[in-house]
Amino acid sequence: MMITEHATDRPTMTSAAAPPVQISLLGGFQLRIGGRDAAPAIRRRDAIRLAKFLALEPQRRAHRERIIDALWPEGSFETAPNRLHKAAHYLRRATAVADSVVLSGAIVALLPEASVETDVATFEARARDGLATGDLQSIDQAISIYRGDLLPHDPYEEWLDNDRARLRARFRELLRVSGRFDRLVAIDPADEDGHVGMMRAMMRAGDRSGVLRQYEWLRRVLDEQLGVEPGPEARSLRDLALAPRTSQTGQFVPRFDLGHRGSRRHGSRPINGRHCISRQRQAVGAGQSATTVTAHPKSAGRR
């Protein structure tokens, strides 16, 4: 292992000789070098911001002007470059890797020679493969990697906004495709697709009261947050839940067009009005609703 000595710092290795590095950015920040989390040792705010910024960049490299504009937009032309150099220095000390940050010309790189894996890159790769091929294993892996939003403890870092929104949208797409509608609603109560997916599942299970509760929750959230009503599909599911039960089991069954000429069901003879009335009386006598069988208006008057 190569060791580089600094007069005032402890011995540090080079990134080429460093053990594998794992960087976590989803749900929180971790910088693990050989199993040791170096993030708590990065006590300077500028240093940890630099590490986070570079970890999100392709190949962990960025132009120095872009870094300065993102991290220190208020800094002057004279002071901002000095802050960048200081941040790089303290990041090297905290990681105990001599070239953990390399400034080469106009380019700044994080751990350029090390074997580095970031959860963001892995999540995006699994999500891309799963959505492109429909592979459920890749989708499940991507969902398990997403431990939370991108760097949630840095809500006011504007340079994170686009990446945070993009990753959140991809995560929601994975939940939608895999039918995890309850999680979709948990992270965004105004997501109508999530509510509708849950209502469909409840309808299939015969839980009409659950459908109505879910619809009311959706209606209230949309009204409070967006000032709109639920869409046609949600309203249709609500109407189905309010409709009378059409079988003894309480499950919803399709209605047949009893008035179509010559129509037969299971080989029975055409149903006329007199036959319908007889069937209704038998049903009432058995304790069932008289509306179980409905006569077609054209056939009701026939004799």
C-alpha cells in the first residue's frame, strides 16, 4: 500500500491504493472507505458540500467554475477559489486519502483512481433496466436501494433541486409500475394514480367501504392542495362501490342485457315481464331483494 506523508497530517494512502468506496446519497450521506464511514470526520461544511456535489457528477468530476457557481455563488472572484482549495484540503484530511480531491487545471475530481460505487448510480441503472425490460427483479432492487430522497438533510441547497425531483419521479414510476400504490400515496397523498390503484384492489376484494373511504381521502386532499375534484376513473370506482350488491356473496357481477331479443343466459328461455315478476316474488319469499332481477321495459307489458 502506498503511503504519502504530510508534515502536519496523519499518513494517508492514495486513491489508487484505497479499498473500495461506497457513497450513499439517498436518505442521507455516507462516505465509506473500506467499511469506515469518513463522513462524520468531515467537520468543515464547505468540505462536505464539495464531497456531495462531486459524488453526483458523472465520473465524480466537474469544472471548477461550475462548482464555485453552485456552492459559493455569493463569493467574490478572489475569495471563492480559495474556499474551493480549503474545502479540498479538509476533505483530504478527513478521508485520509491524499488524492481524494484532485484539482487538475479547471477540473476537480473526487477519488479519481479509486473503485467507487454510489447508490444513486446503482439505483438509476437498476431502474432503467427494469423499466426498459419489465424485469421485476431489477425494479425490486431499485426500490430497495431508494432509502429516501436525495440528501434530505440539505433542503435549501438549490443545486440539488433538479436531481432530487428527477430521482423522486423515477422512484414513483417504479412504485406505480410494480403496483405498490400504498407507498405511492404515503410519499405523495395527492397522487391520484396511487389512490385509484388502491381503490381497484379494494373493489376486487369486495371492500366497498374501503373504496369509499379512499375516495373521500383523495377528494379531500385534492381539494385542499390543488382545488380540483377527483378524475373520472376515481368517480367511477366510487359509483360502483355505492351501487347495490348483485349477488348473494356480495361480490359485483356483470349485468346482462335482459331485454335483447332472443337473448338467453345459460340456455334458459327468453325472460318476459310475467316471468320476471314471478322470479321477483320467489326472491322476496326467500328473503332476497326484489330488485335482484329487473324486467326490460319493453318486455314488461307483454302477455
